[in-house]
Amino acid sequence: MTFNELGLRPEVLQALENMNFTTPTPIQEKAIPHLLSGESDFVGLAQTGTGKTAAFGLPLLSIIDWSNKFPQGIIICPTRELCLQIAKDLAAFGKYLQPDTVVAVYGGADIRRQITQIKKGANIIVATPGRLVDLINRKAIDLNRIETVVLDEADEMLNMGFKEDIDMILNQTPDYKNVWLFSATMPKEVAQIAKNYMLDPLEVSIGHKNQSNENIDHIYYVVKERDRYLALKRLIDVNPEIFGLVFCRTRRETQDVAEKLGKEGYSAEPLHGDLSQAQRDRVMDRFRRRDLQLLVATDVAARGIDVDNISHVINYNLPDDIENYTHRSGRTARAGRKGESLVLINPKEKFKIKAIEKQMRTTFTLGEIPSTEQVFQTQLNSIVQKVVAAPLRHEELDEFMPQIIEMFEGHSKEEVIQQFVSAEFARFLEFYRNASDLNAKASRDDNGGERRERGRRRESDGNAQRYFVNLGRKDGLNPGGLLRVICDETGLNSSDIGRIDIKEAFSFFETKPELANLILDASRRAEFEGKSLNVELTKDSGGGRSGGRSRGGSSSSSGGRRSGGSKFGSKGSSSKSGGFKGKRSSKKSY
């Protein structure tokens, strides 16, 4: 089937022909004829990257009465980035119509300018929920004559806490409107919207609900907690042409990982909620132009990213919700291309992989973190191929050739080649000189926990300062993880940390007494896998075994840990998910 057979307007077909679009994707082929047929509600379930924007955008452009200069269709989506992308796509699809009457409204931009654009005569409004509610409250937009409402990435909007805003918007529109809902997954909250605001909708599902894109290879790697960043570097180094997204769980972790990569010469930038809108726009523009090789992002900041040719998605940590993993991995393998979603886990997180496999009806492959030899071979091949493929610039270099030849006098061809390769390869040779195998062994102790790492069960120094930590084994904390957090927060070396004792619900560690103020000040905002890690002085110094804390409270619980954190919770746990101002809908846990 071709687009010519779907019943679209001639002007839209002409634009598609100019864009060399001839064959619709499965979701487009099933959705477009139905949406063009008249009054009907619709639910379309398909993975990110399968062409959902054209599936609703092409029929919407075809049914709009362009002679009437008032809003007839609104498209609601979760983020500014997606809002702009949809508006850009509609402008391209409607090139021979009146695309200047498609207006994007979103937070972080001048609302007065957006109001002016709407008053000029907007036929289609593409909006984020918060900004659209603001415009409604200011009486700057009239939804009384809206004929079609499109909810794009509905599951993400609900996950971000926009349910109340969506309810308010839909209640402002006429009863006779069509509602077209598009989503990658179908949690119960999305189904509830369909029940409340739709009348006998046609539901089209491409693949099973919540199913992963079949063009994505899902690979997981088991590493010790302390080796997570080193493993990330190896995965990047063994893929020299990588153009990818690295997903972290928290804003702080996102910033730290991006800064570390940047200092070590990688083309990487962070994208998280603490950045200003101007900073986010700058980073996204660089990423779209491929000036950046790696975008390190949180789930919220990366929602709505629509960038083609992303080769890899790397999960530095798994998200709390399975649906978020679906959206993460869906950033690659778009438009029928192949892609890889790589996951780093510690030995105690294997059950998370099983949960994702079951929910998404997909299979993960256990991968091996590349060895030093594999990285060397890959990088050498890449360097040599770039040199061989580089165009010869005779005109620019001819006048310098005598000088260059003189400088290499006395060197053989092999020696010259070795010099060039060594200069390019020096960074890898230096870093990997004493590198070890990062693949963690899945060994377990009698209690099912990871075995304590050698070297951390030092004898206690009677003069050392002892600290209480509110997390323990049940929180996934191990000696390496605690060591990594403390060293990352304080800038200390591992040799500055003495004995570490990991208990079931809390932990202890020791340092020299003169480091106490540094430890306490630097660890005020410390987190471990999304959980607040609180560090307090104990009453006794090193060698004491009471475990009492200087600021009171029982040491038999996990102390002042915040409610929230992972929804992977082990059997019998009751951890709650955080949210946006208390509005976040409940989600399926792992």
C-alpha cells in the first residue's frame, strides 16, 4: 500500500512525495483511513519511532477547514522538545497548505508572543499541558470549537503527573469532538482516559501492548557497583562511532557522569531539569547537529527527544518503572533501523532484567564488558580507517612537503606509521595500561547478598572516626558502592577510607578524625541508586561497637531515608514512588 491509497488531501500527498515518503508504516496504514472517515475516537499503541506523528498529523491536516481562522485541532504532548518537533513535522507535511497557522505553545518561552500567534488565526495548536492550562486560565484561547484532540505520548504525560491538567483541558472542549490517543504503552491510567473521554474507540496495537521494538538488541552487563563508570567508558570505547543517549536516574548522577566524560575527552553533555531552558535548547541543538556524540540525560529531561540515527541507548542505571525503559530503548532503532539498548546492573539486580523481559515480551542477552585487547583492536582499526579514508589535500600540503620529509629523515615507513598511531592512541594506552576485567562474578553468600569485596574488611583503627550510614544490604548497598559514593562526594581516595561494615538495614565506615567535617559537609546531598544516603557521626570513635549516633535515633532501622526510591522493591518491601507535586499516577512496579 502507498500513501496515495489512504485518502489524504492532494496537497499533503505532494508534500510527502517531495519528502520521498511513499510507503506508510503499519500504524499509519491502519490509523489514517479510519481517522479520515469522520467522527470517531481512536487509540493507537505503537513503539516510539514507528511514525505516530504522521499517523495523526497527516489526517488532521487533511480534515482541517483552512478557511476558518480559529483552533480546530489541538495536539497535547509531554515536553517542549516534542512539541517543537511535532510542529516542525506538521509544517513540512502541510507545506502546500497553510502551515503558518500551526502554532506551538510550551513553557519556558514568552507567553505573550504565543498569545499573539494564536490571535492571528491558528488552526492547529501543539501544546504542552501546563502551558495550555495557563492559556485557558488567561482566557487567551477558546477551545469551544475544537473538533479533534490528539493526546501524543499519553503514558509519558501521565507518568510526569499531568493527569489533572489533561482532565481540565478535555473538560473545556466540546462533547462532540474526536479524541485520538497515541501511546507506546497502555497502563491502566491511559485506559482510564479512554474510558472517560472516548465513545467506542477503535484500538489499533502494533505488536503486543508494551512490547519492545523488534529492531532493538537488548544487552545487559553485570558489573560491581564501583565499576559502573569504568564499564560505561569501555562500552563507549569499543563503539568509536557511537551516537547515543546515556540514561541516569538522578540529576546529580547525570551531571557527574557528563562532567567525567567531558574531562576525559569524550564529546558529552548533560540534559536534566536543573538546566535553564536556554541551556537545554543549546544542548539539544548540538545533539541534533551531531556536534555531540553522547547526551547524558534523566528520563524526564529526555522525554520527547526525536532524533534520528541514535545508534545506542546506554542505561547507566535502570529506571524505576518498566514503562520508562520502554521509552528509553525506543529512542534508538527508529524508522526501521537497527539499534542497541545496553544496560549496566550489579550482581543483585538480575531480577530487574527478568521483570522487563516478562512485561515487554522481549529477551535480553548477557554481554561481556569488552577486554583491553578488544578496545585496543577496535580503536586501532577506527584510527587507521579514518586516516586511510581522509581526502588527500595536495594543494594545501605541497609547499610543506619538503619540510615534512626532512623532519622524518632517518625514519622508516613503519616507524612513521607507528609515530602517527601512537600519537592518536596515547590516551587509550595510558588509561588501559593496568586495566582489569570488569565483568562481575555472580557469586553469592549464604544470605543471597553479594560477597564482601576483598580489602574492605580492614581492622578497625582505635583512633579513627566512625560514621553511621542509613542504608544497608536490603537497599542494595555494598562496600564498593558506599566507597564510590563517599569518594565521589568528597574527592577522597579509597585509601582515606578505613573499615566498612555493611549491615542489613544500615552501615558504618571509618576515616581519620581530621576528615570528619569534610565527610559531613560533602555528603549532605549524597544519593545511592536514587535513595538519600545520610551520613552521621557515631558517639564512639573507631573500635567502638555500639553503633549509636550522635544526633539520636535508633540504629536498628534505615534511619532518615526518604520514602521513595526504586519500585523494584524486594519481596515484602513497601517503598513508594516519588512524583511531581504528588500528582504522579501509580505505575506498574518491577
